[in-house]
Amino acid sequence: MSDAYGTDSTLVEGRSSMFERASALAVGLGFLAFLFSWTALFRITPPTTELLGLTLYDLFGAGLVVVGAIVIGLGVASRTGTVTTTPSDTGGIAAAVAFGLTALIATGLVVSQTFGLGTVAWLLAALVAGAVTAAAVVGAREDVGATIPAGTIAVGVGLTFLTGVIGPEWVWSPTGFAASFHAPVVVPLLTIFCSLLAAWPAAKASAGFGSRGRQTGAYLLIGINTFSILAILVLLVAFVAMRGLPKLTDGLEIGLDGFAWPFVTNVSQGIYVDIPGVLPAILGTAWLVVGAVVFAVPLGVGAALFLTEYADEGGFTRVVEIATNGLWSTPSIVFGLFGYAFLVPRFGNTTSLFAGMLVLGFMLLPLVLITSREAIMSVPDEYRDASAALGVSQWQTIRSVVLPASVPGIVTGVILGVGRIAGETAPILVVMAGSPFPNSTPNVLGSFAFTATPPFITNDALLTSASALPYQLYATITAGVGATDVEAFGWGTALVLLLVVLSFYAIGIATRAYFRRKLRYE
């Protein structure tokens, strides 16, 4: 192992085990505060929660005070030589920027709101405070510049929670702002910020500061950032589930006499009926996705095969790449307006399910083309050369070698695209929307009819307006979320939409896993 990443035994022996345990404790407490702050922000952990006689905000305050005090103690122990560490001679640019911005924002808020100074005065004071703080951090040794400011901020914020300066009923309406800030939002956000700010130097201290300490601190921040992304996704799903599950399970009966799930199996008929349902919207969403996939996937994969296997690299392929990237970035309402101006007049001059399928198909097409090209290009050229050496034609090589090897990547692109189009509302409003709460489901399979004249096959269901979960959710919100029944119906619809999208994801992931397993054993 390189010495750059190895462990210096002298430093390890010089640092006491108490110092290492204190560092680990600060990091652990900071991570717990960070985690529970997110649950409080999403109201999964309510502000009235108590543990050992302490309210949630008191727990946050006590945790920040303890973490801040430990971080300050780590810096003092290192600076006084109580433990052997290898800090740099400067606090570092990253720490200077972090603490300087913190001082700038805090000073600006305090001066502008407390003393009522003009914009120029409080902005000048904020800039001076930020510059002085940043300069002090840069000029101090790393163990002091990284720990003392972070610990002081954490302790200060924690004491505001413990002393009740910011309590459960706290509301702040700053001068010059149109918004008010409430404790259920401010307290978790401050705790998230302070826990990260304090855990960072604690992680650096655990490695003795210096280059190894900075590397450890960076790993901590990157790891917490990754965990945060996953945690936010989980919390979003949990939040929607908590709000929508009561309505979704209303009237659900599973027994020997049969199965009843009114919210899912009933037709809509409106949101003020006795037992409203979302079945027409569910089927409308499913048909939209199926139609878009059937339209976009063959075209996208075929275009990707042509551009990758047949077309020469040059101006044409570059233009196609630029165009597809631009189309994928185009706002969905633009696709909707295109469908309204170009497609709707050609299908009876009325909104229809078929127009919605085509518009969403056009939205899906660029991503399918982009990801399919990447998947096909990732197939090793050795596969093509080996096939050509056997005397196989180019098309047979593509069909039997290249395309099967690229299917998992193609399916991944389709999964990503379906996740986007299944929740689109704007294009549906323009090209497909009829009654948001229809009393019948779109009977697409049963509406096919053959004729002796062009176009030889018709389908009235495809040429009729339909509902979809995003459109129905939009209609519910515009009807008035303030009403209890309407709001419950909206959350139930949102949960069903989330489950439908996750179901599409599950189907796509299972398909990808199947083809990967098939490739592995062939």
C-alpha cells in the first residue's frame, strides 16, 4: 500500500484513545441529529415527540451543544499538544469559505432585522464580518480554524433551542420579506446545517488533521450527501404514503366472501360522491405509457442502430446528437403545444388518448435514442469482429450479437423515460384532457373495428378524451385542497400515481435483470 494512504503508527500511538472516541462520538451524534432533522422536516417525527422528558427541539439543542463542545475540546486538545496530531498551518480555503459565508449571512440578518439599518449599511457589515471570519480561519492553524468556529456555532444554535428562544410556536416575519419562517421548518434546517458543520472537523480530528484528516472529512461529507439523497427519496415516499394511505385503504375488504377495494376499482364520478375511485385514471395512465413506449422504443432503437452501426461519424451524427439532447431538455408544455397544433387537428380536431400517446412518445423518443446509442456503443468491437470472421452478415451480427448485448442498457433508458412521462401533466391538459372524473374506463382493446375503406381499422376509444392520474390530481388540487374530503382524495390519488410509476420501474428492472441473466448464461 502507498505511504500516502497508509497509517502512521507514531501518530496513532501518540493520539490517545479518548481523543479518537470523542471524535467518533461527535461524528455519530452529528449524523443522528442530521438524520432525525430530516424526519422532522417531513413531519414524520412530529414536534411534540418526547424522549426522556425532553421535547424534540430540546433533543436537537442538547445534541448540538454536546457535539459543539466536543469539537471545541478536540481543537483545544490538539492545539495544546495534549494529543499528537499533524495539523496544517492554515485552516484551509474550504473552511474559510464555509465559516465566512455563515458569518456573512448571520450578520446580515441580525443587523438588518435588529438595528433596522439600510441596505448599504447591513450589507457592508455582513461583508466585513464574512471577510474577517474567513481571514481568521485561514490565518489560524487547522485544528483551531476548523474546530472552534464550528463548535461555537453548534453550541450557540443548540442553546437557542434549549432556552426556548426558538420553540415549537416560534414564528419569524422578517422585515422586507413576504414570507414567514416557522419553527417546524427552521429548527430542522438549522440542525441539519450545524450537524454537518460540526461533524466535518470532528472527522478531520479523528484522522489527526493534516492531509489524512481532510481526506476523512471529505469522505464524510460525500457519504452523508449520498445518504441524504437516498433518505430524501425514502422520506418523500413515506410522506406521501402517510397522507394517502387512509384514503387508499378506505373500504378495503379482503375476506372469504371476496375482495373489495373501492378507491382503486370504482370509477371516479367526481370527488364529492360517497365512494369515489380512480380506476379510469389508472387505466388512462397505463394506456398512455404503453402507447408511448410502443411508439418511441422501436423508432429510438432503430435510429440508434443506424447512427451507430451504419452511419459514418461526421456532421450528420453530430447534428442528430445536438438535436436529441435539445429535445430531451425541451419543456413538456412545448411538446403539448406541438401536439395541440399539429396532432389534434389531424385526429378529429378534438383531444384524444391517441394524441396523448404520441405526444408522450415524442417526449420519450430522445432519451431512448440517447441511451440506446450509448448501450450499443458500449458493446465491445471484439464481438463484431468475431462475428464477421465467421462470415456472418452485418445485419445478422447486429440482430444476434450487438442488440442482445445492449438490451439491458436500452431497458435502463426506457425505465428512466417512463418515470418522466408517467407523471407529466402539462401535455395531457393540452392534447388529451376531457372530464377529469369520468364514469367509464377507456376500452381500448374492445374498440378496434375493421373497415373496408381507409384507414381499414378504427378505434373510438383511442380517439376519445380520457383521464389520467396526473390530470386527475391537478383537477383535485384546483378544486380546493383546503376541503378535508378533497385533500384526502388528492393524497390518495398521489399515492396511487406513485405506486403506478414504481410498478413501471419494477417491470423495467425485472426485464433488465432477465436479459442480464440471459446474457450471463449464454
